[in-house]
Amino acid sequence: RRLSGEGLLVDTSVIDTRTFTRQHRSELVYSAGWHDITWDDLGGQRTWYLGGDWAGHRLWDAQKFSLDGTVGLRFGGVNVGEEQQISINSDDSFWRVHGSLRGWTPLNIANWLEDGRFVIRSRFQWSTDSLPATQRFSAVQVFGNSGLPVGSMLTDSAVEVGAEVRIPVSAAGAAQRSVGGDVQRRLRH
């Protein structure tokens, strides 16, 4: 069954850059948001949240390897419309821990492949609460799993790991095609 309705999503963040060099970046990200969603047949749901993330980047020139990562905590509350029929957590509050890690290295194979990249990536989210729709982990997204519509697989807690080989299609390397796969494990739905 497909849900239809409308919503207003307001998200904002402030970035506090602690370190910024060519080889290293460290940032604290403070975020807040308000989401007001109304489903045609099921009523409405208003969600607010506050969060904090650490984001970083590291480049190792000698090894030709780059690593980006984030880890964060988000908590918030839910105000449900009176005609709401969707089950949510009983105390109308939620929390989640989330993060990501992405590393890449150049991939040069003789005359066949130049300017290619080997990329490894992972994302995770963990919560013991039943999260509102806008806070759930989307296992299907752009540059994620393929074969399903974006956002069609939502869950409260999950781990996703993937690897890919990126090959430039044009001589300038502007357009790229990703070849790879994902392994995903749903921890809870």
C-alpha cells in the first residue's frame, strides 16, 4: 500500500570547523529540524530533533589513500495527530546513533584504466526506538543499493557496506560509471 500526503521539512545546521588543512579536516556539526507530515488516510505527525555530529577527512599522500567519516547522535520528539493510526514509540521521543565511513585510492592499470578509483564505504544507524519516517535509515539511495526505487527500504537500525570501482567514461573524466555491489544487513525493521 502506498501512502500519499504532504509535508513541510525544515532542517538547519551549523558547522564548527576545528581543523582545516589539505591533509586533515575536523568539524563539529550541530543540527536541528522540524518535520510536519500529513498522510491523506492516516492523520499527521510532527517531529522535532536536535543533533550533533563529528565529521572528518584524512589524506595520506605517500599511500595515496583518502578517508572521510562521520559519527553522530540525534534525539527528538513526536507529536501525533488525534486520528493517527501508525504505531510509534509510546513515550513520543526517539534517539539514534549514526555514522559513515568512506575511503578511496587511485586505481591505475597500465593503459587500460587510468584515473580510476577503488572505493569502500559503509553507513550505519542504530536505535532502540521506533523512529518516525523522516528519521529512518534508507537502505536504497543514490550511490547505494540498486534495483529498487530510492527510499523504498526504510528501517530503524541497519549496517550497509559496499565497494565499487569507478571508471571515468569520458577523456576528461567528467562522467563516471560506478561498477560494484553492496552488502546489507537489516538489523531491525
